[in-house]
Amino acid sequence: MAANEKSKAKTEQAKGKAKETVGRAVGNERMTAEGRAEQSKGDARQAKEKGKDVFRH
């Protein structure tokens, strides 16, 4: 299950980065902000999983 959560985190980060890049390219500030938010969500999920790993080992 942890690997699944880690892959979700990476996916969210990648989607967020892509959305942010497209938003900047077309000049859409809302899309850029949404991309940053998705990246942050992925970062938080990844940090949570890393914290779990520390306590497991």
C-alpha cells in the first residue's frame, strides 16, 4: 500500500508541474495556481509516506 501512495504522490506532482507549465505558457493564472496546489498536495503525501517509512524501519 505504501508503494501505491508513493506513486500517487509522484503522479500528483507530475500532473501539477504539467498544469503549472501549461498555465504559464497560455497565460492562465488560475491553471498555474491549480498546478502549484497539486504539486503541494503531492509533496505533502510524499512527506507523509516518508515519515511512515522512518517509523517502520
